[in-house]
Amino acid sequence: MALVVASLWLASPASARPRSGFFLDAAVGFSAPIAGAHWLDAYYPSPIFGLHLGGEIWLAHRVGLAPELALDGGPLIDQGSGRVTTGRFRFQPGLRVLFGFGAGHAFFLRWLLGGELLAYGTGGRGDVGAVNVGFATEPGVGMQFHVARHAVIGFLLGTPIGVHSFGGPNEVNVDFAASFFVGWRRW
């Protein structure tokens, strides 16, 4: 798909080429467990931090695509001890479908697919130093508002889903995540 878009872009005259550019977003927010037999009873809502980078390709005046790489993570607060006992990190490539409005603003649908790593510390539900790698996906939505020449602010709402095997049947964890981001766009 990416090769087809790139070849069409290169084959078209410069005046007909879609507007494209680079983006970088820094996000901060929270994630709250909403489903998963063991997940709901294991962790409190916890902070999340993220870095999202990619490119925006505006195919038409108000419609665009934005392939991205999302690096998200943060501590997980254990319900039993009330302390941070586990860390979570997600590496997920994905795609945003952008719908522009106003002067550089956009609403977007977002889908990510990748991996999730859980690292256990003292007092955690796993052995100290144990690491569990699983599958991760995140459908979501967001909005970005153009506030300066290259600057945007916005928010993301998503449902991160992780699937892990802890030596038995697969376990699914589902969260609700809300983040605020500050971003940079280069055209």
C-alpha cells in the first residue's frame, strides 16, 4: 500500500502532488483498566507517556492519511500495595485517517498494532525482574488543533488491548486511555 502511494506521488506532477510532512507528538495522560478477569483487580488507573512520530499525507483538501509509530508506556500502580510494581511499554506502528476542518485542524480515527512489554518489580504480580511480551492493538480517535506555524495541540482517546500468555491460557487486558499531546508539524 505504501509503495503504491509513494509511486503515484512520485509519478504525478508537482502541482498535483498531495501536501505531505513529518509529525512528532509528545503525549501525557492516564490509562484505566476496563476489562480482563485479572486486569481489573490488579491495577489502579495509572499515568501514561508517549511519543508518536510519522508523516501526514493530505490526499485531498480535507482528507489525509498519517502512518505513525507510537511508543507509549508508564508505571502500573498495584491495587494490593498501592505502589508502582510493574512497568508497561508499547511499540505500535499504525495509521491515522485525518478529516480536516477549519484552519489546519483535524479529527482523526486511529488504529495501532504491535507489541506490549510488562516488566515486573518488587511487590508485582510476577517474579521480580520478569518480563512478559505480548500482542497489543489500540483503536481510537483524536483531534488536533493548529495553534502556531508548526505547532499543534490535541487529545487522544483509545482502548488499548493487550494479549499475554503467563504460562497458561492467554489473558486479555483492556484499558481506556485518554491523553493530551503537544505536537510539531513540518511541511
